[in-house]
Amino acid sequence: MNHTQRQKIKDKITQDIEFVKREIIELKEKSKPIAPDCSIGRLTRQEMIQEQQIYMHALDGANIRLTKLTYAFTKIDKDNYGICMECEEDILFERLILVPESSHCVSCKQELGL
Ligand SMILES: [Zn+2]
């Protein structure tokens, strides 16, 4: 990976972190506990609980992604960034720019069922 590519990935991680942080704030708001007597418009209480669970699940996912992105950001300047943890081959730049927190190359990811 050359310097320009590394810089591009760095920018992407910074952008993604900002995006996920905003998403977390939004999801926290949406997954707040529902008041017992609360019922809004067409949704029944049961439907609201189901919806809240979907948001909570999304919130978990967003928190995990934030942790991974933050970790990737601390690693980006190190030599082992972008190296597959399994086969130790370079992970393709095209993959890293889309998923900068990747720890495995595509084939190992598929093989390991990650
Ligand atoms: Zn691999």
C-alpha cells in the first residue's frame, strides 16, 4: 500500500467514525424505553416494542463497528495494517477503502465464515 492509498483509507476511517457516532446518537434516541401508557398513531405497543428491539440490535452493531474503526485508526500507520490475520497476505485496497476495519482478506473471510 502506498502513502496516497493509506491517506485515503485514513480519511475514510475518519468519515466512517463520524457517521457511526451520529448513527449511535440517533439509535439511542429511538431505542429508549417505551412508557407503559404510550401509544402513537397506528403502532400498537407490541409493534413499538418490536421496533425498539430492531433499533437496539442496530445500536449494538453500530457500537461494535465504532470499536473496530477506532482500532483500525490506531493501526493505520503500522506495517501490519491491511495484512490478513489468517494468511498474512495484503488485503486489497479496494476492500479496505470500503471496509477499513477489515482484518481478513475476502477469501479467508469466506473460508472462516466471518
Ligand atoms: Zn487471508
